[in-house]
Amino acid sequence: MIGILGCTSAVGRKVAWLLRDRYAYQLRLAVGVHEETDEDRVERVDVHDIKSLTRFSQGCDTVVNCLDLDAPAVSGLAAIVVDAGSSFIDATGGVGPESLSPVVSGQTVVLAAEGIRCCTNLLSRHVLTLPETRGDSITVHFGGLFHPTLSYATEIVRQVSAERPLRTWRAGFPSRAVPDVPANPFFPADVRSVPLLSAESRRLAEYCGLDTGSWTAVLDGRATAAVLDGGNLTPDILIEGCQRDMAVSRPYLLVVARTDTIQAAHRTAVLRIHALSSVTATIAARTVLLSKTGNIPSGVHYASELFPPNRMLAELTLESNVAMLTTISHSDPHFRINQDTGSDNAGQRKPFRAVRDSTDSPVRTSLPVSTVW
């Protein structure tokens, strides 16, 4: 039995559909005690009440959290679920393994099974394993115009507000130095950039033996820029700014990873996410499958570290309207950046696009499924 907390959220509905209709698992669905719902066969669970959450978790082998909670709440949620004897999978992100390892004993906990975080590290690993890449440096930009989760917004606010935050990976170690990263041509020129060296990215840089690496969060939109420049920034204020921008402009979400090749050229992989909730749901459902088949050892893990990157990216790109992957070599004589940032049919500003001359094969590449991380 698989329990889903937040089954009426956008992510929760898709996770439930995948697990029940595609993979034929039995589900136990939960909504908040004060939430109005027309769903049949759902239970009301107070995630802030230990007894309520324990009763729900004890009837499940695995509990998937699809509620948009902050990091302390997710950490407490995971501890209660594990103590009840269930495995825990979080589809929101925001809490690190270090804070949970002491409370996990014999159970499996998977964190950050969420679209942006997981895809950022999957694409980083993918581009580092492409043929003829040097594999010692990487530059990643991720973001755009989208609705961030509470934990993601909290991480952005913490980074912006900190006096001396960790910003980049330099000479094989985390660094507080401001990274010398040029503007990314795949985003509009006036976006806001926040260097964001997360714990997950630090683990990847250390594991891969990177010499240099930078991960930059990109935030688009006038209202978002205004709240970032204003005082008293909070996660809720940042989310509200993003929502105002989404009301007047077409949302988009990109993950762009660039590395060097042995021919002193560059290779860039661009993942365009069309439906973030569907991407998150696919990742969460696939994580459940790994857990149920015994392919995840006990302990605390990041979701992005469980999947061979090519296989997971291939699955995401095969899902209609979910994501599209483009791989580009900058030494390609036919490569150019479309510099038209004018309006589309809706009169809205567009991000840059990578294009080829029409006489050549399309940019998008097929992904082999034989790569093992």
C-alpha cells in the first residue's frame, strides 16, 4: 500500500494516476483536515499531529509527500513516517540528508524528487558524461518564469539574504566568491540571477571530482525583480511576485548545462520543461517503483542520485508535453542563437532559442539508454 499526502494537489493527482492506473498499485489517499474535496475514498490527515500522521503511515509501505511544505516541516514529516515503519519519498525538496540520517533506521528516505532540483542534477550528470567532454568543469543555469515551491523560494530568499553565502565550486572546494559567469544566451537578457550552490550540487561536484562548477538560479519577470530588489523579502512574497508575473506572461522553465570538450570547444544541453508538475510526478512515481522493487538501499538519498541520467531524461522527454532535451556543440558551424526577443503571438516576451540552419538535421538528439552512472 502506497500513501499519498496532498493527493488533490497538481503533483499529487498525477502521482496517484501514474501509480494506480499505469503501475496498478493500491493507494491510500490523504487530504488536509480542513481541505474541501469531492474525492471519494480519501482520508483526512493532520500532518502536524503525530497521532494522525502515524495512523495513516502505519497502513502504508511507502508514503509520498506531495504537500508544499518548508524544510523543517518536511524533516518532521519524514521522521514521523519513518518511525511508523514506512519508507518516505518527498516530492517537494528543501531538506538535506544530513538532517535526517540520525532518525532513519532500516527505512528508505528519498528527498528532492521534485522537477527543478532533480532535473538540474540529472542534466549536470548527463552533460558531464557526453563523449569527448573534459568532465572537470560545468556551468548550469536553471529557472525562468514559473511557480516555485515553498522550499525552493525559501532557498532563494536565504541565498539572497545571507551575508556570505556559498556561491560556487572553485579549485575543488565550495567557495563564497562571486562566480564569473557570463549571461546565458538561452534566457532573456534582463532576468535576475542568483548563484546557488546547494548541498545536492556540492555532493555532485565532489563525487565527479570537478575543479570548477557554478549553478545559477534564474528568475524572470518584473514583479519578481521588484520583490528581489525590495526589502523584507520572504518566501511568500517571492512566490506572490512570481504569480503576478505568470498572470501576464507565458511561463517557461529551462535547465541549461554547459561543459568544455577536449577540443577546447563547449557542449551545452538544454532541457525545456513544459509541465513542471508532470515532471515532478513522473520522478516521484519512478522513485516509488525503485523503492518497491528493492532497488534503493535503506538510508537517506537524493532522488537525482538514484537514476542513470540518460534513462530518466529519456523517459521525461518521451512524455508528451513534459520536456524536450536539446544537445548542442558550440563548434558546430551551423549553430547560432536566435537573438529575436520580440513578441510571440500573444504579444509576450520570449526567451532565446537555439536553432540550426534548415538544411541540417534537427538539434534534438536521441538519448541512449545504456549509460550507467
